[in-house]
Amino acid sequence: MSPTPEALAAARSALAQQTIELPSWAFGNSGTRFKVFGQAGVPRDPFEKLADAAQVHRYTGVAPRVSLHIPWDLVDDYDALARHAKDLGVQIGAINSNLFQDDDYMLGSLTHPDARVRAKAVQHHVQCVDVMRATGSTDLKLWLPDGLNYPGQDSIRARQDRLAESLQEIYAALDPEHRLILEYKFFEPAFYSTDIPDWGTSLLHCLALGERAMVVLDTGHHAPGTNIEFIVAQLLRHGRLGAFDFNSRFYADDDLMVGAADPFQLFRIMHEIVQSGALAPDSGVNFMLDQCHNIEPKIPGQIRSVMNVQEATAKALLVDTAALTAAQQSGDVLGANGVLMDAYNTDVRPLLADLRVEQGLDADPMGAFARSGYTETIVAERVGGTQAGWGA
Ligand code: LRH
Ligand code: MN
Ligand code: MN
């Protein structure tokens, strides 16, 4: 069944309000632990990363914020960086701390048995809060690489106690308008036991911290087969879904383009979002990308990811909620599933093309960017681009 004109109009106005945040590290050279591939024209500093991110916003109209990763995006003057962002028509989004590239953190950072190492890791976040003040960012994002490789290596329970204490110190350093958003991941770099392996652990720490602590769900951070939309629904019920790190995975934390591996999963996630009213700009859910890979050109890779999020969102908005609820209430299993699949199988590309034209954008962001000549310009002008961070 095709959607009614009213349903299309409602979807269009919701889509017009959607925003997606880009990661600065998507624009630098990156790769795997085997090899970082260099690409011509990649940014040489955070200012150029913002310039590239602004291109994604220019052609999609929905990506006005850029997350920074500290110290990958270290600059002398964050006020100047924020002004530069503003001049480019974007703003600084979440500030990501980095606890995974310092020798002192080999056995842990916020959970380390040595109080001096924990204090150093806490202090790093205090510096990140200064960056937030200078840039106007409101989200401090933490991902904890801490964990154990071997049973008995440290006390699992004592590490949770140390983590709770360290997080409290960080939370206390925030300003009232700041949030702490806490990411989880079930493995890597630790292989036996990870200190924040799952949404439950992240949520428990957030609940202990206070109302401005929220969970971050990175779609690549779960065991294969995990029902991610269930987690989304549960966190939304408790008002604790702070943000997504969207990307795709086939095997591990692959960080591939969003919606490339499993567009149906992305649709199911966005269905939960739409059903809970969490798409609204004031819902508190920050739709971020954490997509960063090594073989595709960076800016078009981000444009594709943004468009894939928009397509999944559009399909979720086209679910006939009244028909779905009626089918669910009457126990019509096939009917309910059919309503959902009808929406998923709708070609929403014309709807999104119309929306772009209405907003004064090109209907085809990939084509418009390719024709703009920006790639040729940066390839000619930039020599010696930086790495995204890994292996730097
Ligand atoms: C960890 C992670 C986290 C980091 C990013 C670079 O795997 O998802 O969000 O900050 O990768
Ligand atoms: Mn992530
Ligand atoms: Mn990750």
C-alpha cells in the first residue's frame, strides 16, 4: 500500500527537523590495526576537518554539528575553532575524551588500581569540560576501553567501585547545562572482561550519577544477533538514551557506513525512536555517526551515511501507526508485520529528493558534491593529511 498524501506530508515535516552529528575523525586518514591508508586531500588539522564536515551539511542540510575527539582535535584556541565552525555554518557537538592511547592506561584508566592513574584520567575530562565551555558543546562523551584480558588479573567488582568514584568526580566537574554521555562496548581492547560491556552497566552508572547522565548506544558494540531496537525502547522508556553512535558492522566494531550492512536493523531502530516521539529535536537523543573507514572517500562516505539514516527515518515515519496498533490489539500477527514491512519497502528516495529541493538543496547530494569540484580543490591544496587518530 502506498502512503497517503497526509502521511507523506507529516513525514516530510518531521524529516525537515531531523539533525545528525558527524564525527571529526571520519575525515582524517584511518584504517585498521593492520594498515592506515593515506588518501589525497585529507585534512591537516581540526580546522580542515570542520571544513570537510561542513560540506556534508551543505549538501544534505541535516548535519549541522561535528563531534570532536580530544586530543585528536587538539588546538591552541578552541574559541577560534568554534568561530571557524560558525563561519562554515556548523557547530561543535559532543566532546569525546580519549582513554585509550596513553601508556599509563595499559591496565585501565578510570578503573586502574593505582589512584594516581585514575586521577590523571579524571583530569583529562576536566580539560575536556574546558573545551566544552570554549566551544559551547553540551555533551561530554566517554567510552571506556578499560577491562581485563585474563581471569584473576584484577577484581571485577573493585573496578566497578573505582569506576563509580571516577565518574562521580567527572560528573561533578560539569556545568549545569552539560550532560555526561556514557558509551558501552562488549569487547575490545580488553578480551576477557570489559568494565562497561553493556547498556545495563552503563545505565546503572548513569542512574547513580544523576539526571544528566545518559547512555550512548554505538550500533557496532554488541554481540552478533543482539536485538538493538529492544535496548533503544528500554532506554527511551527510562529517559536515558542520550545518543547514538551509528555505523555498520558485519563482524566486529567495523565502523562501516551507516545502513550499509543492515538497513532493516536501522529501520527497526528508527521505528522505536519514532514510536516514542524521540525524533523531536528536544527529545535529548543526539543522532551521531561514528563511521570511519579506510577505503571509501571520506566526505561522500559521510554523505551516504547521512542519507541512509534519513531513508531509515523516512520509512519509520511512514509506518501506519493506527493500522499497526489495530493489528497488534487484535492479535493479527501477519497484519502487524505486514504494516511494518509495507513502510520498510516504500521507496522514500523521491520523498527525500522533494524535501531537499524544497529546502533549496540539490535533490542528489552525492552527485552535487561530486560535481562541486571540492575534492579536486583539497587534493591540490592539501599535502600531508593527518590520521584520524589510531596509530598516530
Ligand atoms: C570505541 C568508539 C568510541 C570511540 C570511537 C573512536 O570503539 O566507538 O566511540 O570514541 O570508537
Ligand atoms: Mn562509538
Ligand atoms: Mn566503536
